Amino acid sequence: MTDCPVEGPVPMHPQVKALRERRERDRVAQLYTLTIEEARAADLASIQAAAGDEEPVAEVTDRDIPGPGGPLPIRIYRPRAGTLPVLVYLFGGGWTLGTVDTSDAVCRRLANATGAMVVAVGYRLAPEHKFPAPVHDCFAALQWVEANAFALDADTERIAIGGDSAGGNLAAAVTLLARDAGGPALVGQVLVYPTTDYHSQTESRRESQDPFLFNATSVDWYWNHYLADPADGSDPLASPLQAADLSGLPAALVITAEYDPLRDEGEAYARRLAEAGVPVELSRYDGMIHGFFCMAGDLDGGRDAQAQAADFLRIRFA
């Protein structure tokens, strides 16, 4: 496990500082001040504007598969022909915002950089569908990939899962379900600034109060939409850090951002994984903010982190 810096804060990266200044100048409204419909539209527009150029992929297919609550949309990215390893990717958005379009640029880059098929899952969203509906959707999609491997031309011996923010939370939860169910077997997990603990009272959570960045109020807003009952926050499928046993999980890459309320709980989860004997690579991106992974068009750190995720996956698929 790579150690993260502990000597003190690093100044905000100049590109991040410029982004924040633009938000302040334009008085960009925080998503938690909007209606759900407005927030969903604003979130997607913001992500697409910062994602960078859309990389062409050999084949992109949208389809519906059976899900626990009805048809479940997925998007399949194939960078080339032949039998391929698979990355099941779960977008972020606080379990409340997002579609397969949210992670489109990331999935295209990861497919091309890893040579793997990427399957993006359009899980149900809160508050219409609260915990644990999104978790069960994502696990169902993973099971479908394994069950339909022959038709997909997918290698069932090389399946990984990943996601950012709430998608990282869901990916971690799905690894717990897969372990306890005896499969599907996973060769790796990529957790990008994951939410890991509803009960978190960390320094990074307390310090994150900037009204023009993702902050502690943002975190609370999403949790309040996701959980039908605060008691559900103690369930390991909602808060993976609360799991009593993290042994037997797939090797992990955990990426965190310095200026992020979720930083400390993501790093705590990486430490718990390592203590349980899981191979872990932990990287904190100094000077970066929550969401940077999906901002490769605006932030060099986003491109670097995507490249690191691709490197990790290539090794796990090998």
C-alpha cells in the first residue's frame, strides 16, 4: 500500500484554483440548492463540459438487461474484437444523480487504455429508489456479465469492478456481495474517492466547507436521499468501512483527493483492506478536489489518475 502524505496540506493545484475561481465568479449554484431534476441536469452538463474530448471506441452498444426492479440499462464499450477482460464501471453522483452518459468519457478512455471491455451500469437512483436498490442493481449487472460471457465474448477469469464517489461505494459493496455469494470472482477493484462510512466524522469531512466545491453539506444531502432510515447507514453494503471482515476481497486501487470531504474515509478503507491481507495501492492526489477523476479535460490530475487506473487494471488482467 502506498503511503499518503501526512506532513500537512499542499496548496490547491493552480488548475483547481482557477476552476474554483470561475465557479465563484459565475456564482454557480451548489447542487444541493436545486431540485432533483435541476441537479441531475446541471451535474451531467458540468461533467460533460470538463471530461475532455470523446475518444472513439471500436464498438459502443446500449441495451437493457433484467434487473431486480425491471429492465436495467447498460452501455458496453469494446476497444477491439476478440475475447476480452471486463471492467464493470459504476458512475458517481451520490446515488442520486447520473446515467451511463455520466461516465461515458471515462469508460471510453479506460476501454482503450486497458484493452478491456467496459460495461457501464445505469443503476436505479435515489430518492425514488433508496438503499439497497442501487447495490442490488449493480450486483445483478455483474452477475449478468458472468452469465452472458460467451455471448459477450468476455473472459470470466478476468473481471474487475470500479467506480468513482458513490460508484466507488457501490463497487466496494458489490465486492462484499460477490465474496459472500461465492462469485462472480473478481481480479481487482478500482475505488475512486469512495464514500465508505455514513457515520464518518473525519478531519477531511469537518474541514470541507467551501461553498464552491463539493463539501460536507453535499455529502449529507446525498446520504439523506439515499437512506430510508439512518440506521441503514450501519449496513456494510451502505458503509463498507463498517464491515467486520474485509478479507478475501480483490486487490484494490484506492484513489483519493486532498481537498475532498471523503478523503479520510477512503484512505481508512484502504488501510482496513491492507490490514485484512488484501493487496492495496493507495494514491492521494495532492492539490486535487472531489470529482477530479472525471475532469480530464480541465485537470491534468484527472488524466493522470485515469492512466493510473488503467495501469492497475492492465496488471490485474494480465
